[in-house]
Amino acid sequence: MSQPAHVDAHQSSPISVTGLSHDYDDRRALDEISLDVSTGEVYGLLGPNGGGKTTLFKILSTHLKPQTGCVRVFGHDAAREAPAIRARIGVVFQRPSLDPKLSVFENLVHHGLFYGLTGSRLKDGAAEVADRLDLRDRLTDRVETLSGGLQRRVELAKALLPDPGLLIFDEPSTGLDPGARKRLWDDLQALREERGVTVVLTTHFLEEAERCDRIGILAGGRMIAEGAPGDLKRSVGGDVMVIQTRFPEDVSEKLKKEMQLSSEIVDGQVRITAERGGELVSDVYRCVGDLAESLTLGHPTLEDVFVAHSGQRFEIGDEDAEN
């Protein structure tokens, strides 16, 4: 394929969202969301299930119409110009969209036909994306015979067939073993570096969010933090000490009274953020005594960022409450 037009610096940015809100009956799924994604960026939407990721994914991929606010993809208004947007994006859903009874090649061909690809252009394009993702030897295999990791690569190949400038990926690592997960991320990074493809993905895996250039953290339908993962972790400040106890209120009060140490209680845990936390561990342990069941100390993580901004632990349910 030739160098895609989407790398042209003079074109509109891949995604611009301003003041986006969306309601389901009496529940607000998105509340005044704003974000911008730059060309060639890997941007992650991180949050627990029910936080708003799925709704935002559906709107960005034009499967759901925005209710209020403005959503533009490559300059096109998502509320009025969905067909123009669909022609320029590739979408990979969390749930499989492949026909298991068809071969890899047949799945690619049927997808290409939806985009108006025919003849040698379709055949050559299918062969090229298969080569890129090391699927050439699997083209005649039925999808149902492939491993989960290979099926995910076929999903990615489908999305890349029309040569999109933007790839929108819903929970890319769901159901993959560590080896397949690493391979998928290698593929995504290569697409960004070699072809300037912009990648926007949703995830509830903290380690996956670490791989993104920037992330937006969603909770309760609101964007509670946004930035590069390293910057967000540094913003928490110092080290994080977590005390497991059956008496969190007593522990928190004791720390405040005897050590003038501020803490917060999050889902029954007492959490302390402090510079040079290692120097405080022994004093804290002596202070709380038998009230503490365990005490851990570590550098800030993205979970700590989530806790700092939401006041809740980062917990993942069995099902996405938005579906």
C-alpha cells in the first residue's frame, strides 16, 4: 500500500471531543467528556467496567450517535457525517466479529467488499495485511481452528484492510495469554511507527494502559484524569503506603493524632501518600500496632492515580455495566 493520506500534517486531527454527555434512561453514562487525540498517538481510555469506556467507544466508532456535545473524527461531525468517518477508521470489537466457518481469506474478502474493494485491489490488499501480521500461511485455515491470539490478529487484519488512518480498539487484550498480548502490542506499535496509524483503545488492564502515549481515566462517566502514564503517577507524589485493617477509622485517627499524618480510607484500606515513605514504615507500624493486619509500601501506580482522583479502588466486575 502507498503511504496513507492520514499522515498529512495539514489534515484535521483524528479525534476531537468537546462537552460530550450521553444518558441511558435515568443513568448518565458520559458526563461532559472532552479529549483530543493527535496523529500517530496511542491513546488509552482506562477505567473499570461501567465507567463510560464502552459508550465512548461506540460513539467514536459511529455505532452510537452523540446526544450532546461535539465529536469530530478527521474533522467530520459524528452526529451528521458517520459514513464519511466509517470510510477512514478501522474498528476492532471486544467480542469476535469473524465468521468461524469461513477461512481467514474469506473473512478478509467479505470485509473488504463492505468498503468497496474488489478485484486485484482486494486480493492484493488481503495478502498484504496477512503478510504484515504473519497470517499468510493461515489464509486457507477456517477461523474456528485458530487460537485466540491468531483470531485477534485476523480481527486486526480486517480492520487494517481499508487502510484506515485511525484504529479504534475495544479491550484488545481480552482473552489473550501473555505471549499473544505481547505480540498484539508489537503489531500496534509497528503500525504507529511505520505507517502513522493513530490508535485509540479501551482497557481495564493497568499494565496495558502503561504502554499508551497518553491515557484518559474514566470513572462514573467522567474524565477524572488525563496525561502520560508516567506524569500521572508522578502527580500522586511520594510513596504509597497501604494498611489492611479491620478498624480503618481507628487507624486513621491514631495516625492523625499521634503522628500528624494524613490518610484516607478507601474500601476499608487506609492509604498514606508521603515523600520518603520508607523512612516512615517502622514508625507507622509502631503507631498502629495490633490494629494493622498488614502494611505494604510501593511507588505510585495507575491504580493509585485512580484512587487519588476517585476515592475508590480500581475494581473490575464480571460484566460491563454499560452493555
